[in-house]
Amino acid sequence: MTESYLDMMEDSLRDKIEVLNEIVKENETQKEILESTTEFDEKGFDEAISRKGELIRRVDNLNDGFESLYERVKEELDQNKEKHKERIRIFQDLIRQITDLSNSIEAGEKRNSALAKNYFSVARNKMNQGRKSSQAALDYYLTMNKSKITPPQFYDTKN
């Protein structure tokens, strides 16, 4: 029975690695969208965020499953470390990979956050500049309509 729990724990860790790799890919997708010099792909950005949210939920479920399995075999592993030595080593290697991926994801998130702040700051400034230009044009139009300047006239000088 313990072996089947250990197998499930190992599968859970391997699945988590796969999901974390998918999150890394989604981070790269977001980075490409935010760094794009062409028009901002709002739909693609929203889809990447949605996919990443689903992947995070899967990671949470895998974590919960792993924890519940570990609670069932914890005592057996503690009492028979030598018997399960190879399996424990495998778990440690998988957890090391998970930690590396988690650190990579965290760095990617910080990078994307900075890129997003920069992008939205630039977009906000462009909108403000456009608003100021529109206001200046409106002010000019209103001023010209109120003025009593006589428009240029054509004079016939032949008489």
C-alpha cells in the first residue's frame, strides 16, 4: 500500500513539473506581447493570463494531493528511511527541479510586472497627450469663432 502512495506522490511531483513548465511558457508569451513593438495584443494577453490562472489552480490541486499522500506515508518514511532511500532521493531531485522552476517563474513574473507597468504608463501618457491636443484644438476653434476678426477680403482694384 505504501508503494502505491509513493508512486502517486512521484507522479504528482512529475505532473507539477509539467504544469510549472507550462507556466514558464505562458510567462514568455506575456513577455513577448508586452515587448512587442507592434499593436498591443489585448486578447492574447488576456488569454495568457486566463491560461496561467488555470495552471496555477492545477498546481494548487497537485500540492493538496501531494500533502495528503505525504501525511499517509510520513510515519513509514521516517521509520524506514533506509528501505525507501532511493525513492526519497528521487523525491528530493524532483523537489529541487520544482524549486528551480518556481524561482524562474517568480523572476518572470517580476519582469512581466515591470514590463506591464512600463507599457501602461506609456499608454496613459499617450492618452493624456491626445486629450491635451484635442483640448487645444477645441480651445482654438472656440476662440476663433468668438473673435471679430474680419476675414481676408478680395478687393477689385480695376475701378
